[in-house]
Amino acid sequence: MILEKVILAAITNSVNKVPVGGNVFVCDSKEEMDKVAAELEAILDGIAHKLSNDVYIIVKH
């Protein structure tokens, strides 16, 4: 099975914005979010999209 057009992970530093379910990574700082998003982008072969100052998603197109 090939996954296309799917959200693979979410990265946030705001506990109030944590989505329910899925792969969520909660970081302590903006710098940590940037690093985790970049690493997951490479590992998951996806693209990181910044939705707001405190939420990234990794998407497979």
C-alpha cells in the first residue's frame, strides 16, 4: 500500500494545540520544533508545513 496525500506527523510547542490521535511531537521551544520538523521531514520523506508559530505538520504529497 502506498500512502499519498496524508499527514504523517504534527509538531507543536503548545499543549493547548495538540491534536487528538496521530503522531504528535510536543517540543519545549521554537528551536526544538524547527529541528524536529527538519529531522522528521527527512526521515519520513515528507514535507514540513508551518501552520502557525506553534504548529508544523509533516505531509506526504
